[in-house]
Amino acid sequence: MFPYLDAPKPLAFAHRGGAATGDENTAEAFERAVKLGFRYVETDVHATSDGVPVVFHDDTLTRLTGQAGRVADLRWADLATLRINGAAAIPRLDETLDAWPEIRFNIDVKADNGAAPAVEAIRRAGAADRVLLASFSDARLARLRTLAGPAVATSLGMRSVTLLRLSSLARLPLRLPPTAVAAQVPVRHAGLTVVDRRFVAHCHRLGLQVHVWTVDDPAEMERLLELGVDGIMTDDLPALRAVYESRGHWPGNGA
């Protein structure tokens, strides 16, 4: 039903464009991922004080730019002047979607004020069929689903993932939102295993793909693929490509 997932599995996701290189969520990072052959990019969105959706992970600028300030408190004009190594530090979501029309973006909306601007940018770019909306917050995801409508794929929030894991252990059915197409989960959380063979099989019975984040160890990638996961998100793009190539999966993402 959702063109976003219409690609050979397992999918290969460039997490934040490939954060292991040193930069993340920048045009340069995305271009490196694309040139390496990735066709799925995981990214993050905040909104500025004047409602511009920007591609950025943290609430504040400090870690990535060395500048003070919260993204939500600043105007786009303020962020547009920031540079890292001479290049623009923070892209706009609409410009990012327009720049790579062949790429499918997994968009984690990090704050409530980013929901409406992100959906509007997707709509303006005509990108509904090549994005998946994600969030840790179930309430934010519910808002995103209402705004985006039935054509945009979504994943599950933390509460829903917890219920999904419990239902896999108890072998119980679980009602899912109609646009939820994937459980995007870590291997473990709070010391507990999330992804095992039973969890993967249960998700598949419910019609969900399983995408695992953030995996940089080749041995762990191999183990997860043996469990039957449908996609892996990584910061180490060459490592994931090498594992996929060794198993005959590359390009395993529609490239």
C-alpha cells in the first residue's frame, strides 16, 4: 500500500546521512550517502521559531555548531548563517526533499512544534510517497498521522513498541494505526532485548517491517539479518554496504 517500502529487502538506511564521518544531517553527509549507493536516509526535524522545518537532531545548537541557543527559539534567518568548515550547517527540510527527489527519507520529528511544518514541507515537495514519519512520542505520531493523512507511512512510538514487544511475548494480537508500516527499534533498551526471532516473526504476522537502529558492528549486522530484520540503520555506511554486498543484498534498497 505504501510506495515508501516498495524496494527489495533488507533496506539500508544512512542514519543521519552517516554520522560516523563526523558531520550529520548536512547536505554533504546526504550526498556522500547517495554516492555510496544508499537510497534510504534517516534524518531528524525541528522547527524554528518562525515555523521553518530544519534538518537537525538536537534541541540545542551546542554539540554540532558550538553555538548557544535552542532551535525552537531561533528564526530561520539566524540558523541560515551558521557554518561548519565553511559549509551550511543546518539544511531546511523542503530544500533537502527537493535536492534528492530519488531518495526516500525516514523523518524523525523531534518536537511537537515541528509536526505541522514538517507535513507542510512534505506536501509542498510532493514527497508523500517517499517519506516515513517517525517519533519516539506516540502523541506526536498521532498528530502527524492526522496532519499527513492516510497516504504517508509511519512507524511506532515508544509506548506502541512496548506493547508490541509484550504482545510478541504473550502471542497476543495488537491493533495498529492503519499507516504504521514498521517497528523501528534498537536491539536492546534499558538492558532488555527488543529484537529477537520471536519479535521479528510477530511483527511480520502483523504486517510490520522491522528496522533496527543504530548498528555499526558488522557482526551484529550479520546476526540481525539472520533473524530476518527488514532494514538496518547505521552511522558506518561502508560497513553496512560491505555486509550487504557479502550477502548479495547490495543494492538491496531499490538503487
